[in-house]
Amino acid sequence: MPLILMQLKSCRISFSFSDFRDEMSVKVNDKNGPHENSKAGKFREVGSQASWSLSSCKPGFGVDQLRDDCLETYWQSDGPQPHLVNIQFRRKTTIQDVCLYIDYKSDESYTPKKISIRTGTHFNDLQEVAVVELTEPSGWVEIPLKGEGERPIRTYMVQIAVLSNHQNGRDTHMRQIKIHSVVHDMTPIASLKNLTFTSIACSQYACIR
């Protein structure tokens, strides 16, 4: 659950699923936050499986900069708010969380203050599932996406909308975005290798041919 590990001053997240609504704090981790969990096999990054688009961008400050794994580059919008990042998958995908690298120290008035996360099948049926309010964050902002029963959301599309910036800034900066899916535990399947089958019907499937 959210915990501030790096320079946080009042971060809040609101989730809404139909009639359900709850509020909790948000994780702001250091530069290696999501990568450590990925290396540990806790989740996998699935953003590379999606098609990305933006509502606007300055030349040379677009999707490539959001996905280049470099914290020194960034997306810069070039249009009216809200500023949108659209992430569309070819197949329905389980999403555990969305991680944004935001740096108020470097970006000041370009830093997002209020962010909305929406999911759906396509642009016409998107529903808001989380609203995040940040104050001067510096680091990875981890936003869990949960549906009914506290399970990760399954969706074809994720839209990240920057509703406002710090100091009433017009355009926005985001330095990296990561989309994470769950890694299923294969331990129960692996344990089958120690079983001994006694019937002919079962033993014929004891090994892969």
C-alpha cells in the first residue's frame, strides 16, 4: 500500500468503481522503485505490448521519450488541458498498476498536480477508476488499479489524463510511464513433477513428448 519513500508532501488517491469509492495515499519511490520489483519477478512491464498516443506534444518530446528508460528525457504537452496519454492493447490485459516518474525539482510548474486514470474498451466507454492529487512529488508515483473484489483491472485501454499542474502551469512534463501486469505463481504446477502416477491413463501424460 502507498508509502512515501522520497520527498512527499501530501499525496492522495481516490478510487471509484460504480458505487464504490475509497481514498488512500500514494507510493512515491526512488529512481529504482518499479525496476526492483520487476527484477524480483513480482510483476512484468506490458507497455511494450500496447499502442501509445498523446493528445499533443512538442516536437522531440513525445512517446519515445516516455518509453526510453531515461529519467532525463520527458514528454511535454503542447495544447489545452486535459493532457492525455492513451495506451491501447490488442487483447484484454490485466493491469496491476501504473507507474509515473514525475520530478517537481526539475519541472516545477510543468509538474502534474491532479491526474485521472480511466479504463475501458475504447475511447467511447472509458470510465474513471482513480484520481490522484499530488504535491511536489519527486520519484516514481505508483498507482494501483483495482476493480471489484480488490482484483487487478482487466482492460483493453488505459488513459492517463493530467487535469491540472502545479502553480497553475499550462503544459505538463512526464518523464517515464510503466504499465505493470501480475506474474502468476507457477509453484503449484512445478510441484507436480514429484508426483508418481499409478494408473496407465495418468502415467501416459507424465512427461512432455
